[in-house]
Amino acid sequence: MGDLKRKRGRKPKNAVTDSGGGSAGTSSKAAVDDGVVSTSPIETATNGADPQTHRRLRGRPKRVGKHEEEVDRDIAASPERRGHRFIDHNNGDITTTVLSGDLRHGAELAAAAAKAAPSMDAVLKVFCVHTEPNFSLPWQRKRQYSSSSSGFIIGGRRVLTNAHSVEHHTQVKLKKRGSDTKYLATVLSIGTECDIAMLTVNDDEFWEGVSPLEFGDLPALQDAVTVVGYPIGGDTISVTSGVVSRIEILSYVHVSTELLGLQIDAAINSGNSGGPAFNDKGKCVGIAFQSLKHEDAENIGYVIPTPVIMHFIQDYEKNGAYTGFPIIGIEWQKMENPDLRLSVGMAHNQKGVRIRRVEPTAPESNVLKPSDVILSFDGVDIANDGTVPFRHGERIGFSYLVSQKYTGDDARVKVLRKYKILEFKIKLNAHKRLIPAHIKGKPPPYYIVGGFVFSAVSVPYLRSEYGKDYEFDAPVKLLDKLLHAMAQSIDEQLVVVSQVLVADINIGYEELVNTQVISFNGKPVKNLKSLANMVEACKEEYLKFDLDYNQIVVLQTKNAKAATSDILAMHCIPSAMSDDLKS
């Protein structure tokens, strides 16, 4: 986590960082990327209900004018490549767009597209039927809708695409280039943090006559890249060409993870998601997954590079499942101020970053302490601005070193503490957020008593309730917990009264909505399951819920439990609690 990790700038003016997404079919509600992901660097998941119809409480006022710090940090328009030139290849169904004002440079891009052509038979069209959870009515799901995106074949009879392309999938089908047959696919693994999914097809016919793509090295700046996929605007394969304009740690908007990414000036549109990006040798160097839409920027797309892809693949092969990208569970501060460095005893030749807070649930909380200065990670010195050497003439955030590790790996950290240099071996683990960025495809949990619907808050929940701009429209108290609160235990959840199903038993409480539950009958509420267990086992005369803003709810125990069954029947709710709370 950087020193800006839990801060937010003002909302950018008309800026949207979009997943490439799948283009919706005629019966679909929207393209996957046109609502699955938002401008928020915290998380993105599925498109919730209309933000206007479900907006209930107001949080921070919307502000426009400045770019959001983590999404649009230092993003500027690429070097001028405004000329457009269209080259038709022999097969007729390929359109190559060369974005350059320099004819010589355009010829290089055209050559790169030509070399990628033999590998294009491994590029697939992905059809997915999604059934999203309904966070407002968690006992049911939303109406299914369809989308299309891109994917490609790799070794081992496997296919890669984007995670958001198959999120909440009910059915996934694949179609090869030039074929009229759609093959049923099985989802093997979904990497939510890196926005990659792995599929396979059981039908042997599907794998006939197609060679898997080979991966190339991480490209350098100005290297030509060719993005291949099935974007909106046609049913056949499409090719767009450009160059690598930036390489840095960027926010993956699907769940706001910060990983290595490539910025390119080739167009990435709805349906391009999951398609490969080729270098001039015809090797895959990345997966198209999101783009920047802003009135002052043109043709800014983002590609998941091969180091992230290989981490996902090797993680799956090593563990039989996706375990995620580990983090150092800290918040840190830059040490660029000379007086600040002197105050902690740093020598003139020492550099590093100061630890502000340590996650209580992180394994390193046993050894690292606030005000420690991290000098190096695995033998690599960290600069005062939190960067480390990357390649010739390039530096990158030291979180890149952490992302190269796997969950459960060890790392050596050298710190300065009270004028002494100490070295620790820490175990890296996945991040445990109080308000999780995703629910990993599980149905949302809920518990109902006396008409009160209790839910656990997650980022998809906030998006469903308040729309894509939930970071500005959600209640301030919830936003403060989202941005700054740390979980004190692995199973801690933020529990709220989601809504009140009106009945005689709860007269006067009808307007309660999305308010945190602090305690029940004087006992702190640790998570939703503990609350349900306490209420079900309660033998006291009253059920007393202490809520945020010093509000209380009091119900007679016997009457509330008796009324619950009638309220469930009235609203056609099958059970008073979700299945995960019954075990």
C-alpha cells in the first residue's frame, strides 16, 4: 500500500477507467465493462441497480475538476499519433488501425500486425450468460443477461480471458475464428485481483487445428503492439495497432489491485477484453482489459503484461487453484523531507519509507511496527519515494517486488527502528479488508428478524446500493470505514441494517437503511453469523440493537420471532438467513 492508498482525490471530470468488457447481445442489459467496473480504485464488480433509484443516503458531495489520484495519476495523452490509416489484409475480415502521424512509424505498426496474423487463429470469441446477485434483495438473483468478449488459447488445452468477462457466469461458450460452432466451456479459475480467468473445453474437436499462443518478454517503451479481439462494431476479428507508451504500477479497476500494467495507444473497446496483445514477433505480451475514457485523452488502453499473466498461471499450476497476489499489510509514508529523515535517525546515505500503520490481520504485524523505516525488500533498496530500480532509466513502486511473490512466500525486510538496523523474515499473505473488494462469486449473506434485514457490507454491495459513484454517494460513516478502517480479525465484517420490511412489529423504524450495527444486547457484533447466532439463542425479554449515530432498536423477543415467519411469507422469502449462516 502506498501513502496514497487510502486517500482519494477529487472526482475526475468526465473520466472513466473502463474494463474493456464484453459487448452485450440483443437481450443483454449492458456491456460488461459499461457498469461492471467504475472509476473507483477500490473495487469494481458487477453493475448494480440504477444509482438514481437505489440512492438513499448522501455521503460526500460530488466534486469535479481534478483527476482522481490513483486512477488518473500522471496519465497524459500519448505522443501525437492523430493520423489514421486503414490497411485491409487479404482475408478481408481484419481491420488494422494504425494510430500515428509518422508514416515510417505507421509502417512498423503495420509490419507488427502482419506478423501477428498467423497466431490469430488462436483468438476466440467468448459468449457468457451472467446472473448477478441482488444485494438489495439478497435472497434472489437479478435477471440474467448476456455479453461477448475475447479470449485466446494457451498450452495445456486452456483458454485465457478476463475475469470480468465471465464473472457471475451461468454459461460460457467459445467460438473459434471462421467457425460457426459454439463450444461449451468450463471455468477453471478466476483471478479477481489480476482480472484473468482460465477456461477449458472438454470437446476434443475444439482443439483440432489450432496452435496455442507463445508468450513473449515484457516489451519496452515505444515497442509496437497489436491488440486482437472481437470488439463492438462487427462480428469478425479486429486488429488495432499502437505502441507501448507507459509501464507502471496501475490500479486494476476490477477490484482495485495495484499491479504492473502496460499503457498503449491502441484502441481497446467493449468486447476487446480478454484478447491478446502481440509484439512484432507474433508473441503474446499481454491481455487487453481496460481503457481510459476522458474528454482530454484519446486512445489510452491498458494491457495486463506477461509477468502478471505468468504469475496467475503458475499460481494455478502450483496450488491447483488461484490463491491471489500477496501484499505487505502496511500503510507507508514517503521520507522525502530532510527533517523527517533526521528525526528518525536516518543517515545521509539511507533511504526508505516510514510505516504509518500495520494491518492487525497481517502476519508481519508480529514484527513490523509503526514508525519503522523500511530500507529494503529482499535485498533491493527502496528510495524515499517508495520506488525501486526497474529497467534502464526506469523506476517502479516497490509493491512490484511484493507482487512477484506468491501467497505464503517468505521475504526479507530490513528496517530502521530507533537508530538501529534490524532485519526480519516475514510471511506474505493476501489482503483482509474490513469491507472486501469482492465476494468471490458467492451469494450475498443476509439475516432477517422482525422485518429487519441485516447484511454484511462489501464493495459490490455499496455499488449496488449507490451506483458507480458510491464513493461520493454512500453515507460518510460507511465511506470512512471503507477507506480507513482495518479488520481486527480474519472473520470480522461490517454489519448493517440493510432495510426494514415494514410490518406492525417494526412501526417507527421504517426509515432505517444501511446503518451499522454496533452491538446486540450489549455484546459487540463481530460479524453477521455471530449476530444471527446471538439473536436465535436470545432468551431475554427484548432484542436490543445498538446502531451507529447512537440509534437503538428494541423489539420484544417473542413477538419479533413470531412475526418473522409471516413477514417472510408476505415477501416470498424462502428463509430467514442465507445458507452460509446455517452451517
